[in-house]
Amino acid sequence: MASSLQSFYVKTCKLPNSSSPRSSPCIPLTSPFLASKPQFRPIRIKSADLRYRTKASMADIVTPKSKGKVQVFGSEEELAVSLAKHTADLCSAISKERASFTVVLSGGSLVKSLRKLLEPPYIDSVDWSKWHVFWVDERVVPKDHPDSNYLLAYNDFLSKIPIPVGNVYAINDALSAEGAADDYETCLRQLVKSKIIDNSEGTMFPKFDLMLLGMGPDGHIASLFPGHPLVQEKEKWVSFIKDSPKPPPERISFTLPVINSSAHVALVVAGVGKASAVYSALGDVSNSEVLPVQLVAPQGELTWFLDKGAASKI
């Protein structure tokens, strides 16, 4: 494993105004920073303001525009099939206009839900050379640590696709949480300048093509947890946390303004254990505490991918 990981990040140099070894954001970053038309029928569901249209075991839930498009699937397997098509279609469309397709991953079960991209037709049809991969959050641990989001993505996805190794942007795990967050933001700013990452019109924040988010049972996204001050960060692109309520305690995370500057956000949620948080976000309910997932409101498009367990309370 160590030799395989090492082959994934080997070239280093220094960023401007940085004393830490790191590959240039303008060239490969490889340091240890590193058929048939559906027929739908409206059916009432529990919430008075919601209705869904069914086709077999998949449903589109109609919600207020601010809550995005919501799709419910009969199984996580069907969810994964649809997510692969969604991702591949976006890659194809954006790659025709730009030289890069910027994708942001999260940890947890999200990477598993991308597994259909590893199968035909996508493994052969997707232009993997255009992909540039980032993390919405990361645990400040070595890359070969079991808690590393990088390691999870490498083992289950990145090592199985022909993506250029320099197009994978991991954190510098030799730094402190604060240092790693600052370092990652510096990298992103350089990539915006070099036009690898698009720039959000009217804001100072980067505009990623596709932000793939999971959600915890408590409604947290990235490493933005309910009630934590980091949820209120408005200026930084990348911040850090040393007191995460979920171990490990030290992490870095994209801030909400960066998440909400994305062109496309996919919220991928599976399992009945997350149904209450989904209901808080999408149902006709008022909570005294606003969950971080409820604050996801991108400038671009928001699409929910839910299995029937996660959608069981709406």
C-alpha cells in the first residue's frame, strides 16, 4: 500500500510565499499534500407542500426551488446508477467548454456511491484527463491512516480510474490543522488564477463544477457541524476545526460560501438513519436549530439523491 500511495504523489516544488514543499498548482499537484420515456403520475405524500412522481421504484419529489431537485430511489444501487449518469453527463457537457472538470469529493459513504463510474460504459467513455479532484473536507491525519478521506477515495475510486496523478489535490498532512487549511486555500487561489478552477461571478469564491456531498445523521455536511461557529464563516475559503464532535477532532473544511458557489451540488444520502435530518431539510417543518445541510443553497443547481430509507419520513 505504501508504495502504491507514494506513486500517486511524487513531484514537489514550492508555492509562492510558502515554506512547505508542495507541487505547483499550475502543474500536476503530486506532493504528499496532496431508453424509454418515463411516465409519471402525481401522488400525495406526507408533507402537504410536497408531491412526487413515480416510475417503478424511482421518484422525483417536487419541492420549492430553493430546496433543489429531489430524486428518491428504491435502493442505493439504483441511486448509484443515477449518480454515475449525472456525473458523466456533467463531465461531457462541461468538458466541451473548458479544459478542466473540477470535482469535489467528501468522505463517508459518498465514494462508494460513485462505484458505477468504474464500470462500462463510463470507465471508457468519461474523459478522465479533464478531471481535477478536491476534497470538501479532510481529517488531519497521515494519508495512509484509516481515517483519511484521501485514502478512502484512493482505495475505492481514484486508483481504479486513469486520472492524471497530478490532478488529485490532497492536503499537506505534514502541517497543523490551521496550516493545512491555509495551505489548501493558497493552492485553490492559484488554481483559480490559472483557470483550472472557475471563478464565481460576483463573488470572490471559487466555482467548482460538481460538489459531491454526503450528510451525517445530525445534518452535518463537510466538517460543518450543527451549532459549531465554523458554520458561520463567511470570508475564508478553507477553514479548520480542532474540536470536531465526531472523531478525529482535527479537520479542515470548505466553508459554506465555497460550497454554495458551486455550479452543481449533489447531496447523496442513503439509509434510514439519516431520514430525520432529510425531513428537517426537505419536509414541511420548522426547527429551532437550523442544520448545516439546510444552508446548502448553491448559485447553480442542487440535486438530492436519496434512497427510500433516507426519504422515509418525507
